[in-house]
Amino acid sequence: MRILLVEDHTELQHWLSKALRDAHLTVECADNGADADALLLTQEYGLIILDLTLPKMDGLEVLKRLRARGGKTPVLILTARGGLEDRVQGLNLGADDYLAKPFELVELEARVKALLRRSTGNEALVYECGELKFDTITRMFSYYGQSLALTPREHAVLEALITRGGKPVAKEKLFDEVFALADDANLDAIELYIHRVRKKLESTEPGAAAITTLRGIGYLLQPREPKA
């Protein structure tokens, strides 16, 4: 799940992006409103975390333009401008939630997870594929009660597959959900991560799930067939 973090404070941006990546989320950053607006014209995100006081373009203007274009991406406003007038204006322009600085990281993570669940249109807390389960609260994969160790990008690949409910995911779409624009990677990198996730799924006993390659269509996660 890819998030756009719009924050001009360098240290806070670094801290937040690291915390979100540690929570197995793909994060792309912008440090001014104009760049954020340009990204939102061409890129899709599961959530936007938006500061209000930004150089080049105010955060409220970024939000206003997004909603005027019909963009429905959830927006969490994160700002030191915590006055009632600013909160009301942001919510009236289409923000989905508001968190004033300073804040506790655990509260931010809880709000982010709630908005992401809501944005999928599915309030289910656990996705399942055979014996493989993904808990959207803990953001952990498990099989037969045992956790599955994954790197952040392996996690992003498997999350994109299991949340599709048995539908294939195109290679290009998978790439968009796993990598940010700033990452030095090409489309073929997805094949490497598919291979790594396959090996980890194959190592589970008696086998949690399997990834099938559908030529010309994409990748499909499905329950593993029992061995004869």
C-alpha cells in the first residue's frame, strides 16, 4: 500500500517515513505543495498524509485541487495549525482525519491503518488464502499461527496479492504498489521479489499458499494444492 507523505520538515519527514516503512508500508515523500500536487495528477496512492504549512503551495490548496479533480484518496492532515478554524476548513475541503502536532506515533499509526482499511471498501480485519492469513491491524502474515518473516518489499508484494481476493494483479500494478518513484528499480525487479516470496511460501509446512504466474495477465495468489 503506497502512501504520499507531504512534509517539509526534513527530520520529521525522515522519522515518519521510516516508521511507516517499518510498518510495511511503501512511502513516497514530497517536501512542498507544488510537487505534491504534481504527483497527485499522475500517481495513485492509498493514503495522503498532508502538512498544511508548506512552501510553494499551501496544504489546504493541495487538498482543494485534489477534491476538485474528483480525487477520492483518503487524506490525513498532520499539522501544527491545530486551531478550530483550520480543522473545520480542512474537513470541509474533504480531509478524512486531522492530527495536530505534537502527536504520538502510535496514534498516527492507528489512524493510518483505520483510513487504509476504510479506503479499500472492506472493513474485514483479516484476509485469508488457504492457511495464509494477513491481519490488517498488526500487519502481520501468519500460517497455522506462525508468523512469516518478510522484508518490507516482500511484505508489500504479498499484501498486494492477498488483498485482491483471488484476483490476478498485473505486473505494472504490483510495481506501483511496491516501489516509490524515487526508488532505483525497473519493472523486472518485481520478478525478483515474486521469486523470494514464492520461496518463503514454499518453506511453510504443509504449505500456506502459492503464487501463480499468468502469462500476459499478472500474478495470482491462491491456496496451495495438497500433495498427493
